[in-house]
Amino acid sequence: RTPITFSDSRLAPIHRAASTMALTKLSSAFAAAAAAAAMLSQAPCGLAAQQCTRADGECPAQWAEQPQPLQMHTKDASLMQRAAVRAGVVGPQSEAEMRADFIRRNPEDFDCNGDGTPECGEWDYQLARCANRAYCGHHYKVGDWTLGQSCRCRRCNNPEFRGTAFGDGNLMQPDGKIASALSWGTFRVWADHVDSCAPWLMPRDDNALRDVLGYARSKGYKVRISGTGHSAGGLVTDGKNHQVFVLSLGEYTASGEWEFGIRDMPDGSKRATVNAGWTQAHLFAKVRPLGFFVPASTAGYFFSLGGIVANSVHGGSYVGGFVHSYATRLRVMSWDGSIRIIEDEEEMRYWRNSYGLNGIILGIEFQLEHRDRLQMYVVKKRVETWNAEEFWKFIKQDAEADVPADIVLEGGSGSRTSWNGEFFIDYINNPEKPMMAVYAQKANHSVDPDFKGELGVPKDVEANYANQMNKMVMDDWQGRMTWSEAARRDGAPPIEIIGVEVNDWLEHAKRLPLAKTMSWSAIAAMPRLVGTQSDKVNDGFWLTQAPDALAAAYFMEPSKAFAAMDYLRNIQLESLGDKEFMWNLPGEFRFINVLDSAVLQPVPPGLWFNAQMISFADLAKNDQAWKRDFKRVEDYWVKELGAYTHAGKLWGFEYDSRGVVEPFSQAFACSIYSQEQKAKFSAYRAQQDPHGLFATGLGMHMLEACS
């Protein structure tokens, strides 16, 4: 009667047993159980008995301990269960009956929120995984005979959640109970830095939003607004407050011009009004065919417009600032469900980069600019030697960056004909002569006369946008949907290689020397990605999907640029051959010309250098391995070079009382803004949200005084 399960060292016998069941079509489930039990009975000793090699098969006395239960590998449990189904042991009708009985006897495994309705217990045979992946995962226990029986609640079924937002069944299934809204499981950020139990709802219209806010007020809950979840920290919620749930505009439809419209301005320019729940892809699909652009944009499409305005999101423009600087009007909903239009510039400053603390941004008006011609291209060069002169020479001359020649003495001067640049440096494949690359853009009169690629609006641009939007993708939690749906709801799914998510593939291949290959590949793929997007839509974006890599970014004076990237180079090279963590992606940097457009502006106006460290966590032994290295780089950049953090990425690495490095420390958070900024914004926020309905999350910690 001792619990017996399988260890990883016995995978081969399990596979053989499962295969045998499938091939011989066993006539009863008991025969399968007998075969598995007989296989296990051959090694009755403890864990150390796996190493017993004596000819008589007897283990040493000191190894004859109480048998240790070993967790069965999920894949092997699934294989054995599938074999039983295929053999006819379990049919659809008997499985349904078994499921109902099984759930009645084990409600805590299948009712994830305590509302009396099981969320788990079903297997999706078409997708070959547990149904309702937002709540359920395959977790085998002895006695499970069907795949569905092993589909148990992954988390969020803690008894202490009863009576809180985390355990509110109405929030888990809002349609018909609270409002017209899609449940999207529980909130997590795209790269899994935060994976909370806060219910995640997507109301479909203004009335649904009002209903949800009213429900929150009646229950005393806090409400946070998310974009597509690409912010690394707990800007939406860190998952610690059980009274918080999250709203998204991923399913939202606005009314009239605030869904989409273009208006002519007295000065001859144009502006576009747009649903804040749209991504940049949805907006550009409307304005790009007409030759219009937002003055600044990011590398990839997959950020919600509302999230962009509420954060410090930027591209690589030498003359442009944060994307929120080009928002000229907002349609917003307050805590009580009332809606108003904000167009006064002074008040707009309180909503740009406001982290969702004032209310819900429903619609945005963006300034547009016309470009007759746009040149998207990549420049790669292996520098002769690694020093400041070669570094700046590539920026000024090879990349033709529109930065002042006297910004530093090194590098001479260049044409300054490129208006946008995103730079990468592969240090680890050739430390002394690293490969530098830039994805650059030229526009209108500055394009190269001999450029062979697309310069105008591609012939089939509207059809190409439609093909991208309608492309079917697989979301690991929610199943198949269009790219458009996936991008709006929680960002485009991570890149896959031969049908396997990149990060899952890296996890299984982490022992291979992949670091150099990944760093090299990141740059090698750029010309193809840029060329494909240029041919299809030529809108400046070059990423439609991306793997969920770690990223931390910092703003500093351009004169500190080489020192910053040289230090990152040293840290990356030190990691080569390290058994715990090797850096595996290039260093990245851009320039940004910050405008004075927000109360909570992270840096003063002017030209700034933005340095970014990126890496896959999957090649680290554990999270502490990469966090320690990220802390070393951050400490140097912030303390020695005077850098400011990008609040939407990783930052604030500190040792806690356990001696463990964690990001987003309170000591760092409270230092991001000046006391004057915090006092000014807090006074306005208290007027807009007098009862604190939206007042939680990392943004509130940034407003606290430092002790």
C-alpha cells in the first residue's frame, strides 16, 4: 500500500509497457495495471537502489530504506493513458461516466475556484492536451485511468482565496453573471515574470465595462487594466493582493470614430482616432495603405495601443520620443463608469505614462505623418577591433545615425540620413572583433537612390495585412485562434521552431552549447525578417513574433554609451563556459529624443542612449544564475554611469533578507521619480480615482516615499 510512482530513470520501461499495451490491445485495464506493477516490483528499494549492480540483485542493507515515492513523468503517464484508450479499455461513454464520478470524489482537484463547477477534468483529443489550459494541466496520480482524470487544477484553488477576487466564480465565468465579457483565465505577463491568480476579463463594450466596474465596487475589489501583458514587472498586478482582478480591452469594440477614424487638421496634417485595445498592427493596417505613420514605433507589432500610451514605450528614432508623446486626445472611463474626452495638453500629461492609475483609456487620437518613401534595411559589419573609435564609427558612418557629430569625439562624422536605428552586438562569437548590426530606416528624400528593395506602398499591402491578421496560431494556454485575436488578447504567441515554442525547445536542449548559436542567429536572421516585412507592408515593423527573452533597459547620456556596452561585453565573456548561466543573445541599444510630454517622464527631455541586456533564461541553471548577472550589469550602469531604468522591463535587482536576488525592489522603485513628480501626479490621481479603485500594482510603489 506504499505509494508507487515512476522515476525519470525508468522512462524506457514505461514507454515499452505503453507500446505493448497499444500493440496487443489489452482486454482490460487490470492487465495494464498488473504489467506496470510487475515492472515496478523489480526494484523495491529506495532511490539509491537504482545504482545497485550486484549480480544477485540484492541491495546493500543501508539502501533498504522506506520506498520513496517518485513523481511519474507527465509524458509517460500520458502515453500510458493514451494506450489504454486506443486499446478500447476506455471508450468515450465510459470516460464521461468515469469523469463525473471521479470529480465528485475529488472536487478539490477539479474545481479551481470553489464555485461548485469543475473547470478541469477533460482532455482535448483534437489538440492532444488538457482542455481549459488557463486553469488545468496534466498531473498524473496513481489511480488515473483516463487522460481527463489527470487534468487537474494547476493552481489558484487555495482555500484562502475563498471570498476574494481570486476565488470569485463570477469573475471566472462573467458572461451572463456580471457582464458581456470573455474570461481569459488568470493574469500573467507575456514572458511569465508574473503568473498570478487574478481573474482576467475582457469586456466587449462600454456597458460591459461599466457593469464590471460596478461589480468591483460592490465587492470592494481593486481593478487593474492590462494591455497585452508585455511589461515585465507587476505594473498591472504582482499577484499578491487577492482582491485584485484584471481588465483587458482585447475583445473591446468602441463606438463611432473611436473604433477608427481619420480627421484633417487646420495645418493640413492628419490624426487617427483608434480603439485603445488595438495593437500597432491593427492601426497600421488602416493608415499604412494611405501612406501615413505614427512618428515613432517599436520593432514589433504586438503591443496594445492603450498599454503603449500608459507606459514609456519607444522605438529607435533619433528625432522621436516615446510613442505616448504623439497621443493628442484620449477617450477615458472613470471609476464610476462615466466617459469623457481629454484634449487639454496639460491634462494629457497626467495620462501619458500613467500606468493605468487614473482610469481606463478607451480610445486614442494619434498624430500622423506622411512618408512618400520608406527604406527598411540592415547593415552588418565585423569591427576591426573593439574600442570606442570603432564603436562610434559604426554608429555615425556605417549606420548613418542622425546624431550630432560632436556628441563624442570618436567615430568622426557621417551623413545623418537614417532617422531610425536598432543596434545589436554579438560579443561571444568573436570577442576581439564582434559583429555589429543595425536595422535602419530612411524616409522620403533621404532614401538611397540605388536601393533595390521596396520604397513605396506594396501593391498587395491590404491583402498582406489581412493574411497576417487571419493567420492561425496556437496559444499554449488557450488553443488555436487568429494572429489578430492572439495579438490583442495577450500578445502574439512566442516564436516556434518546427511547431515547438522556442523557449520549450531551449529548456530541453539547455545542456548543449547553444549560447553562441543563439547570439549569432539573432543577427543572422535580421536581413530576412526585415526584407520579408518590407516586401509585404513596408511599414517599419520587422517582428510579427518574438521569443519571450529576459530584457532590462536603461537610459543614459550618449557619452556613456561605449562604457555601458563594454561592461556588458566583459560580463558576457566571463560567462562563457559557466555551468550555471551563459549569456546567449547580443547586446542591444538605441537612441531616443525624449520630449517633455508626461508628468511621470522617466528621464528629462533630450537625446538619450538606451542600452538593453537580453538573454534567454532557459539556458540558466536556475533563476538566481541569470538574476545575479543582471544585477551586476544594472549596478554598474546605474551607480557608475548614472542610468535611469525603463519601467516596463526588468529592473531593481536586490538581495532580499534570504540572500536571494529578486527584481523590482521597493528601494529602487521609490527612487525612479522625484518627490515633486510623485506629489504632483498623486494629487491628480486622487481626484480621478477618489476611492482607489485602480490604486494598486507596481506603479503605486513607484509613488511611495523612500524610507
